[in-house]
Amino acid sequence: MSLKLILKRIHHKIQLKLFNHATRHFTQLPPLTLSNHPVCLVSLMCHRDVNQYVVAVNSFCQYLLPSRIIAVDDGSLSPKDKRQLQTLIPALEILAAKQFADSRLPTGGCWERIQAIADFVKDHYVIQMDADIFSQNKIDEVIAYSQQCLPFMLGTNHETGQKINTATEISEVATGLHANGKGSHHVQVMAEINLPGLNYKPNLKYVRACAGFAGFPKNSFAIEDLCIISEYMVKTIGDKWYNWGSEQVTSNIILANQANTKILPIKFYNSADFYTPALKLIHFIGTCRFDKGIFQKLAVNYINQHKQ
């Protein structure tokens, strides 16, 4: 591991501690009550994200209140975490990630999350939401798509992340990235290069979207769909498929090949790198999560405005 990466990780840990201290009054938010809106909100949860998750759920629920909220525990939630979460979200269901693990699929890297969603879409329209999501304005499109049972994806700023592409188009773009050395060995690039050979759906399509926020209609896919995709990729790109990022590729394949899939407009749904007050929903992605202090400011303001 390079010194630069070590320092970056140390910096991120310090920023997380500062964020958690600044948002410590999240425990004073009023308990959430659920609605009869036929939406199930699912998130993969870990100990370090508790403060963020509570803010994410509350900011989302001010615009769309689901009938069911599920936290898939990666195994790191402490008894205290669970007590706090279920005090603030009394109807919250905390389920162990391992109960969704299928031996035919990779483990970790968010794979238990999509396996859990495959279970819940049997009965619900499911919205997958990461803990680093913040809703700051009315999420009209999400409300409309969930009411109409339409799939939606969180687009990216890449040219292939704002439209539905054919597998061949994606493969050509990924091949170019590989040739130019841009993420050339990343699992996403390698998987995208090999998409045309995947025998999953006729006229296979793909969007280079972000799996951190997505809408899955009822009965949109099953565990067998995941196995078809994963088994092909393991045969094609080998053990690289077990790297972090393969679950996002799978989510993108599943959603891009649904009927009438919608891509959320990027001018209103984007990552923190492109923050403006006009954004309806912001994804504070990965190691850039606390950059510029935007997430912390929004979270603290939300807590101060809504705490009891």
C-alpha cells in the first residue's frame, strides 16, 4: 500500500470522527412512523455509518415515507447501534446479511445487499439506498416512478451513465478505457468489455450507473438472474469478479434490462462532486464523502431543524 493511500485513509477516518461528533444529536430526531405507500426501503448497514444512515433515512422519508424499512446488517452493528436505530425508526427491521448469502454468488462487496433485494422484490417495490445519501429537495421523480412501479437508476457523469446503451456500445467504450489505461484492470471495465457474450436477455442493455440508489419493481428479478450473470463473469474474467464493484455491475445489468427503465436526471440527482443547492438528492460517495464538509453541514442543519 502506497504512503499516499495510507494517508488518505487516515484522513478519511479523522473526517468520519469529526462528522460523527458534529451529528451526535441525531438521537434527538423524532421517531419515524411508516405509511401505506407500497415501497420497501433497503440499505446495507455497518457500525461506522449509523449517524449517516439515520440522517439519510430521515431526509428521504420527509418526501417519501415507505411502508417498510430494512437494514441489512453486515455483522458490525453493536447492540447499542441496534437500540438507537430502533428507537429512532421503531418499525425498522434489522436482518443479518449472512441470511441472504447464496453459495453460488460472491460474498461481501455489497453482494448480500442485492441478494436481499432479490428476496424483497417478491412482495414489494424496493428502493435501495446507501447510508451516504441525502435528500435536500422534493424527489418528485422517485415518488412518481415508485407510484408507477417503474425501475430507476442513479446515473453517473460518464457518457454511458445517462442513457441506456447496447452491450456492444458499452463494450467498445470499456475497451477504449482499457486501452488508454483508465481503470483498465478494474472489475467494472473488464466486465463491461465482456458484456456482449452474456446470454441474459435479448438485445442486452447496460447503463454505467451507481448502485447506491436504485428502484426495483416488484418481481423485477430473482436470485437466479444474479447467478446467470455471476457465473458467466466468473468464467469470463475469473477471480477478478470477486472484487468490490461486481455487485454494482450486476445491479446495472438487472435494471437496464427492465421495461421502461428511467435514469434519474443528473441535474437533480448527482454525486457531491457536482453539488448545487438545486440538487434533489446527493450521493456522498466513498472516500470523497466528507470532502468540503458539505455532507456534515447538511446533516447538522437537518438535525437542528428537526430534533425534538
